[in-house]
Amino acid sequence: MSSMIEPQLKYHVFSDKIMDTVVNFQVLKLKDSFYVWIGSSNKLGNVTVAMPTKFSSVPSGSVLLGPSDSHCLTIAQRLAKKTGRQVFVSGTVDYNQLMLPLIEKRIGQELQNFPEKFYDPS
């Protein structure tokens, strides 16, 4: 008889109304990293990645898909710095200077309240 294997991918979803826009958040917890999708539509949008490096206090980051001026990269770098993990972020929200800090704050609240949904703290 075979034993049960614990799934390596975990999925977490939450939503919030930010400046009259319903913003959906989806977190895919991976083995040593996590992926966050932020959106108000059902499109993938930009895809970015950031990871901590021993050479700089600012995590190294790159836009994998979409325009190079992506706000997702900023979010990915901040999450990578905060968690010490490789972080992928994508999104379709129409970011503006007022909305971006509120989105980051909401992700930060979820990360603080449920860190195990993003990564395995060690």
C-alpha cells in the first residue's frame, strides 16, 4: 500500500476593495519561493521575479513578460527583501500612485497574518 504524499504546491486566495476597485490576490506557495497574482480581471498581465542577493541590499529583479516599467517588479523586490525568498509577481490592476501603496499594504497584512500561506518560515 502506498503512502500519501503531501502536495508541494499550496494555493491561497484573498480579495479586498481598494479605492472602489475589487482587487483579487492569488498566492501560489512553491518549495523555496512563492508567486503572487494581483488583479481585477482574469488576465495574467506582467510577470516579474525578484530574489535576494548577497551583493546588494536591494533584491535582484527582472521583468519576464510585459512592459519593463512594471509596478509588479517593485512589489516583487519588496516581498523578496522582506521574506528572503525568490518571489514572482504578476498582475492586471491599473496601478496608480495612490493605489500601489494600498495594494502593497494589503499583501503585507496577509503576509503578516498568514506567513505559512506564502512560505515555510524557518
